[in-house]
Amino acid sequence: MEPNLDQLAREHGISLTRPSPENVEVPITDATKRKILAALGVETDPARQTAPKPTPRQVVEKIVPKSFLPGFLEGKRVWGISLQLYELRSARNWGMGDFDDLVQMITIAASQGADFVGLNPLHAPFLADPDRCSPYEPSNRQMLNPLYIAADKITGFESSPELDARLESLRRTDLVDYVGVAETKIKVLRDLWKKFQAARGELADEWREFDAFVEDGGESLRRHAMFETLSSHMGGLGRGTGWKSWPVHYQRATSSEAAVFAKEHAETIDFHMWLQWHAHRQLMTAARAARQEGLRIGLYLDLAVGEAIDGSATWGERDAYISDATIGSPPDPFATQGQDWHLAAFHPAAMASGGEAPFRRMLSSAMRYAGAIRIDHAAALRRLFLVPIECTPDQGAYVDYPRDELLRILAETSKRFRCIVIGEDLGVLPDGLREDLAAAGVLSYRILSYERGEHGFKPADAYPRLSIACISTHDHQTLAGWWRGADIQARLRHGIVPPDVTKAHVEERRHEREDLKNALDITGTHPPADPPAVTTNDKKLEELVVSAHEFIAKTSSMLAAVRLADMTDEKRPTNIPGTSDSYPNWKPKLSVDLDQLSKLPLLLKICEAMREGRSNP
């Protein structure tokens, strides 16, 4: 044991213990302390240490700054529909949902009385590596995903028999063919860009708007476009699309070699900025459509907790990120080895510093379109579990983040854009986090299956007023899948938990089903008299699903979100946490076309339940 090492770790916000699967705190090793300190840029050799650079102090404020809440929510409870934008099927999209489909989805939601449409993160991916498709491992959270552009809505678009045939093929797939979609869409968009350039005189107003967008985007936009250009170039040379595999002189955006490359490829860089402009324009159109359709909250956008370690954000702004450790989670009963999410974390000393702090810019990039945002893994406002590069999660440690500064920036930006803030406060949470978030006006995130106490499921009136309630999310099975235990079997099948743990989970689920039935009975939501069999697909299970949504509608929560996959009774999960190649995460499409949604009996029943339950006190 090295007392000086422990002291140094504490000074820089490193917790000296971490949880275990048995829910017991275990000490981290000295090797872990050194690696985390090194990742934070702290010298651990006493002979080479200069003045210590401790983690930012927590400033205790007398008044906690509160995030924005609209006045109409006083005494009101509203609801909305959540979905993965790419999963939408339509007769006109190009093999994945796009911003024009979103406008149609907004119309459907409004017709059913919803007040928001919730979406997966819309952050920029690696365009040169389309199969790297997780919205929660983006290349850059401050930029948008150009694959959501409805190319056929851009001035100058013309179809052809060959393109029509290709698009029909892409629409027919049950999984999103990201490679096919990207190849087809980017080719057409390049042609449209050339037409835009050639028609500069005729499109003078659009050019002025584009030039203003580029000026407003500044260096961040230019570097992202430069990264996309380099990423495609390096991928074509077999050097990889992420910057960590590039030649050293291209690994920094500020290098002279990168500057020469940018000059030689200026037109392509302009093209990528043009893509960002069109994504921005179409998402703004959707946001306006939501207001015009009467959705009082509008778009509800999701913010990923981090970015890819080798993407645009970390390349363009190296000093804002930790480079030698990634975000993960410690071992727990559902992931006994822990998890390494391979995401880059903001450096705690950099993310809130300066007037244009990285955290503020990231929030602004989402809030400009949204009436609500959800902060994935809200514990990051207090601490993150960091795993040193080339280590396993059990060799990681918690590191403190500047909570007070982050909450202040969150409140200021929320008020500026009049945007509600929701914090995903699930999993292993630091003591007092939920109280901190509530004091800051941040809504808690309450999922039905997680809301259990010693005596079963919590009653509907026990849900905190300052919260959003839902049945399931992208990381969960639908309620029908949960009832069948599909999530338990998936974790076993993909080797996430061992058979003995699975056996315990199966037995626990039996009790959970009984508890849910009891909670629905007590709340008076009219579940089926006899619980559906685990293997059933019959009407009883549908009745149970509707009853569970009636329960969610009756909760005290200000907001309630209904997952579209629950209303279309999807059998394939969106994502199975802990898997990569063994399951096609983020690719399954809905089983129903967009045009058919308003005719689905289950969807109509659930929407009716939400309207009635939310309108009654």
C-alpha cells in the first residue's frame, strides 16, 4: 500500500473502492490507481511531480439552479411515443427511417393525443464505416447523422428506374442495411451537392443560409467535416476509419500534414458541412411540425453518455477528452464481468471550463431542436466508471466529475432553449444523486420493471411527480417479451450470465410476474383474471400489455413514454446490452409500415389508455 498514491487518487476524485457482483465494496488495486491517474494526466512518480492538479472542487451553492419546466405541467400529466428513428418502415424512405418519416410520425402522435415524440440519439456516426451503427457510440455528439436526411426532399432530386429498384430492395430488408443505405444515399447526395454548386446564382438564398450555417458552426463544424473526409480517405487506403489507426502525423487535427490535406480536399470538406446543414434543416422542419401539430413538448431527444474513442470529437478536440481510459460499469449481478462501453469520456477538468465549455456546446446542439432531452447515464453528472485501455472492467475505478458546475450549465442551457431535462438515473447510483437531480429540476427516469420494493411493484401514486414513467426502453424487451422471460434467455444465450445465475433469474421472474399482476389488480387497470402463460401469444397477453400501460398512465409522473415497439408487439429486441457480433443490435426494423400504424388495434388501445389515464387526476 502506498499512502501517497491513495492521497493522490483521492485528490483527483478517484474512489478507492468499487462494487462487486455480490454488492460488496472491494478495494481497487494500486495498479488501477496509477493507470487512472495517468489517464487523467497526473504524474505518479514523486520525483517527477510538480504542483498537484486536483479534480475540480465541488462548489456548494446555497441555491441549486433549476432546469426549465413549462408552466403547463403544473398539475398536468402528459405522454408521448418513443422510438428508434431508423426502425421506421415507409413506402418512400431509403431503407431506414429518416427526417421526413419523423414528420409523419409526429402527425400520427398528434392524432392520438400525444405531446412528444422521443428518439434515439441522432448524433453523427462514422459515415465511412456505416455498420458501426450504435447511436450510443457516435463519432460526434455535437453533429447530426446525415443518413437521416430525406434525400428525395432536397432541391434538384431526380429519381431513375435503377435508383427506384435499389431503394425498393433496401426497403424490403428486415434489418437496416447501413452499408447499402449509406452507399446509395451518399452517392445521390454528392450528385445533389454538385447541382447545388452549379446553381449558385439561382439558389442565392439557400447559399446565404448555408454560408451562415458554416460560419455559425465555426471550427467544430469544419473539423468534423475534415475528419469525415480523412476517415473516408484512410479507410480507402486500408488504414481504418478511426483516427487511432492513422499515421501519427494525421492523428491531430492541428498538424501541418492535416492542414495540407484539408487544403487539397476543400471541396469534399464543404460537402460534409453541406450534409450537416441539410440534416439541421430537416430536423428543424420536424421540430416546427411538432409545434404546428400541437405537441406541447415536441421532440424528446437522447444524449449519449460518450463518444467513440477514435471518432471526430476526440480527434478534433483532443484536450477535452480522457485518452487512456474508457467509460464502462463495474461488475454487477446482471453483468458479472462488468462492462467496457469503449466510449471516450470528457476530462473532468475540461468539460465545464470556459464560456464555450464542451458540455455546454453538447447540450446546445441537442436542445436547439428539442422540447425535452434525456441524459443517458445521468450518474455521469457526479461520477464515471473508467476502465484503463487494454484492461478489464474489474480493473476500473469511479472518478468524480464537477457536479455543481455541470448542473449550473445544464440549468442555464435548459432555460435558454426552454427544454425539459430528464436524467437516466438507473443502475448503480452514487448516494444522493436522485436528490441532487430533483433539486435541480431534472426529471427522474422510472421504468416499470425497476420500480419494485420489498413488497412488490410500487403503486402508481408512489412514482415521483418529477419523473418520466415508461414500460421499457431500447435496452429492454417489450413488456410481452419481459413476461415471457425473453431477456433472461437472451443473456444466457449470448453468454452474458452463466446458467446458475440464469436459473435464479428465472425463479425471480416468476415472482415478478405475480407481483406485477397484483399491482395491476390493486390499481384497477383490469388485467386478465388469469395471468397469461409464459409461452402464449394470445389475447390475454395483449390485455396484460394494455393493462400495464393503463398503470403507467395512472402514475404520478409528469411525463409518461410509450415505446412504439410495445405498441407494434415487436419480437426482436432493439439492443441486447453486452453483445456485439452475436446479435444485430440497432438494426431491427419495425414489423409494421408507418402508413399502417394508425390502424393497429393494439396501438389504438394503448393510446386510448394513455389519453384517459393521463387526463384523469
